[in-house]
Amino acid sequence: MKKRCNRLTANPVYRLYDLTMRIYTIFHFAASLRLPWRLPAFLALWFLLLTVPVRADDPGQMIAPCLACHTAERICRNVDSGDAFWTDTVKRMIAKGAHVGPDQVPGLVALLANPDHAEVRRLLDCPAPGSPETAAAVPTAVILGHPLLMILVLLLGLWVAWQGVNRARFTLLGQKVAFNWKGHTRYGLVVMALWFVGAVGGSIVTDMLQGIPDAYELHGTMAKIMLALIVFGAATGLYMDRRKAKRSIMPVLHGAANMLLLLLALGQLVTGLVILGRLFAS
């Protein structure tokens, strides 16, 4: 995605400030590795001399320390994250050497966490959440790749789950049914791996799209729960496959976790369709 140009980042004084901050960060890391201290010290002095002071009454200059380490797009993505998120973020900025005084912290946090976000969006030229401008910046193939892959994985997951139900019928109910042990294990791991990849890929696409934070919130929360269940389901499945024995508790926990995982995947299909509908709405 191309970086947006605005009057803040086009300011030559800010560009000098930004370059200085980046060089300072690099040599601060070099100093932590116990390299010769004179050059990092000289650059630190250069940083102190050239840094533009941050005034609490100027929102444009208040946001400048954020842009030293984060692109405008990244701040736009997180502009709806709330007070707690930005408080922790500003603390990390200060810990990493950002030029923000203690008296300026409340004003900076208040600016970033402002419920209407109008000032930050205006300064950084952020697109409106879910706007066509945001979606158009990402190729349609990239947007559709994640949901299409997840639908195919869901279909395979339904087959794997059916095999698990047959195993439960045989173990718990004593019914004579066919159970494809190798297929259940092999394709179950494939489903788990693709779900994990899908969660990572989905987060990347979400970052690229930036918008519709309220629609992403539920989708992202469910994905995080799924990641924990994926680890549990894969670990217990592999353990039972490698060490075959008569068990009563682990198969039940394994099956229950994976059924919950499948239900969440079905829920993700619904929330994902909602997101796609809003992205491609005219």
C-alpha cells in the first residue's frame, strides 16, 4: 500500500527529525551490543540538537514522535483501539527513547484515544473505516484469497469431524461404524495447519484493509480462541496417534475442543461474509 502524503510528513523539518530518530534507534541498538561508544554518543547528541520540540498544544507536532517509528497507515489502523491501548503504546515509545515529556503524555494519549478520532484522521489523512478507498488499495484477489481458502478448509474440517463422530459412536456407544484413523489424523493436521495459516494471513489482510474495526473485532476475537483450540486439538491428536492406548478422558476433551473449533469456524464464515459485504458494498 502506498504511503499517504500529507502536510505533516512533507515538512522538511519533520523529515530531518524522522531520519535522526531512525539513525538514533539503530545506534542505540549498536551501543547495547557494546560496540565503540563514541559514534553512538555523537549521533545521540545530534538527535538531541535536531529534535523538534513537541508542544502539547499542537496536535500535528504531538503526533510526530509516533510517525518516527510507525507509518501513518499503522496509526490509522489502530486509531479506534481505545485509551488503554494508546497509554501502553506511548509508554513503550518513551521506553524506546521517543522525545515525549511526562507533561505531554496525557495530551498525546487523549489525542490518540479521542472517541471521534477526527483530529488524528485529519492529520494523517486516514480513510473512513471500510471506505472504498481502503478496499481499493488492496487487490481483490488478496481480499478474496483468505475467505476462499477458509471455506475449502471448513469443508475438509467437516469430513474430519464426521470421522471423529464415528470414533465417538464406536467408543462411547459401542456402535460398529467405520473409522478412518489415518485419514482422520492426517487430514486433521492439515486442517489445523491451514486454520493457523489462515489466522495469520487474515490478520495481515486486516492490517492492509485498515477499516471496519467493529466488524473485525468479533472476527479477530474468535480467531484468537481458535488458535488456542488448534494447539490443544493438534497436540492431543498427535499424542493419541503416537501412543495408542485405551483412554476415556483425553478423547472426550479432544473431541469437545475440536467440535467447538468447528462451530467457531462456522461462526467465522458468517462474520467473514459480513465483512466482505461491507467491503464490497457500493
